[in-house]
Amino acid sequence: MATTTFSHLLSPANIGKLTLRNRILMTPMGSNLAQADGHCGERIQRYYEERAKGGAGLVTVGVGAITWPEGSCNPNQVAVSDDIFLPGLQALTQRVHQHGCKAAIQLQHAGKVAVCDIAAGRPMLVPSIPPHQSGDMMQALTPAEMAAFVSNYTAEGAKVAYKVATQSDIDWLVEKFAEAADRAKRAGFDAVELHAGHGYILSEFLSPNINKREDHYGGSLENRARLLVEVIQAVKQKVGADFPVWCRIDAKEFRVEGGIVFADAQRTAEIAEAAGADAIHVSAYGNPAIGVAFTDAPLVQKPAGFVDFAAGIKQRISIPVIAVGRIEPELADKIIAEGKADFVAMGRKLLADPELPNKLSAGRAGDIRPVFTVIPALARYLLISR
């Protein structure tokens, strides 16, 4: 660390017309730090402000629920579904901006994993009825964790039910993404990310494991990507061509029979670029019913586990690529220098040490707090809140 200047990682760069002071992004995560009613209060505002103050180029508010409370998957999830949420969102962006950092928000509808819908007795919106997934995940939980994990299923009035999306539902969903993007822009966000991965509704349409539709939203990859294309186009029409919009996609669905494979992801990236996306954020997903799959993705345990995916997608598109997945700063600098990606998103590292970017800039890389201090608590938190 001591001999690396991180000149590539710390150099400014653009996503569309948005200039970021460096290539370090705070990856979107479901923090569960919003208030129970979806508003952004003091604790989540300070949470993002600390990472902005620490020197990140951009922070991304994770899983902004576009139809809250419908389609939401976490307790204390950020809502971006109505103008009543604007004051807290505006306060958050103002606190981020005062430190020279940019702010984005990730737009999400949880689809088949909208456990808040289960708790409320609402049917979950899906492209088609999901196949049953069996596995050993429950065996890894303590009794207390198990109780927390199943609480949505045991709440009074809870019901597991699905609603296969009609054309009217799809049109509604597209409009809700567009409205949420416009609301984010009015709240002062500099960009939005469309969550098209991790088992949420856009990725459900992309995945051949789940999407068994026989209309023009199912079958071929171009058909399965149609909803994503319509969302990108509707968002761009609503917010304007100059407002950056990008997608987070799965490079692969690990341990999912008939799921997304890398060739699908490469083609999806090309389709998204053609539709108007300004960047592609390359993540991955694993079968949530299998314990070990959780460390395949999305909380990858293998160092730099998704970098080759990012590099392979970058070869196919001309817009920037965001790499993520346990990437150490020295490797991040090398990845950018070699043209394998344009930006690196960090999650666990910025949880462990919000000052990481500033320490790199100051030549104090050796003072960065290591990630292993937060992994056990983070893993358990994600398991019981997922």
C-alpha cells in the first residue's frame, strides 16, 4: 500500500455529464436506517454524510422503494414513492453535497421478495409464478435469527400470494419508476440507479428461471429485457437526457437452475446501453435458499469475485462500467488503469472505514480500518433483514 499513489482510482471521471471527483462509489445497500414510515431521518442522513465527508466520489442510497409500502422488502426502507418523502430526501442530498460528494439513489421494486407485502397480506407482483427453491439456508440460523427471519410470514394477516403482472401492471410499474426518478431529481439527487439484479422485479423479468411468460415480455432475452428497456426510456423521458441513469445487473445467478448466465448479462448490457443507460453496474446473485450461495453473491467472499465479469461486459459496451465485489484499493487502481472498469463501488470497506478515500489521498493507506471488523455483524444483519 505504501508505494501506491492510487492515481487512477483517485482521478476524476464522468458518468454521462456528471463529473465525480474520484472513481470510488459507495455501493447501494439496504441499510434499514430510514424511519419506519419510509422517511429519511437523522440517522440515515448522517450515515451517508459520513461517507461523503470521508471522500467518496458518489454515495448511492440503496433500495429506494418506488411503490412503498407495496413492493418493499426491508423494514425501515427508504421510500421514494410520494412527494411527502421529499423533505428527508432533500436534507440527505444537501448534507452529502456540502462535502463535495455526489449522490444517487437506487430505485427498486422487490417483486417476489417483497416480504413486507407478505406481512401485510398483499400479493407479490411477479412476471410469472416463481419456482420453488429448496436449500439449507434455514439450518444456518440461530433460533433468534430464525424468529426474525420468519416474522413477516407469521404476522397477523400475513399471506404468501402472487399476482402475475398484466400489461396494466407493467405499464403502472414503468410509470412508478419514472415518477420516482423525477422525485429523486427534485430531491437533489445527481443520478439514479435502476436495480435490475438481486432477485428484484426487473431481474425477475430478465431471469429465464423465473420468467416463463409467453407474451412479448418472455421467451427470448430481448423480450425478457423489454421491461428494463421501457423503464430506462420512461425514466429518461421524465428526467431528461442529461440526468444520469444506470442499471445494476446480475452477471450471473449462482446455483440457480436455468438462471442468468454471463452471456445473457453481456447482451443485457448492450440492450441497456442502446435504450439510453449511462453506465452498467455489474453485480451477481445467488440462490437465496442455499447458504453457501450467499457468499457466491451478492455478498461475495472471493476477493475481486466479480471483476472478470465487469471486464467482460466493458468489452461489449462504450458506456462506463462499475465494478464491485471485495476489491482492495490497490487492485481497484490497477483495474481502472488496465481499462477493466471505470469505477469501483465499495460497500463493506466504507462501512468499516468511511474515511478510506481521504486516507488514500493523504498517503495513509496503512491507517485504513480493515473490513474483517464488520463482516460477521454485516452477514447476520443481511441474513435476517433480507
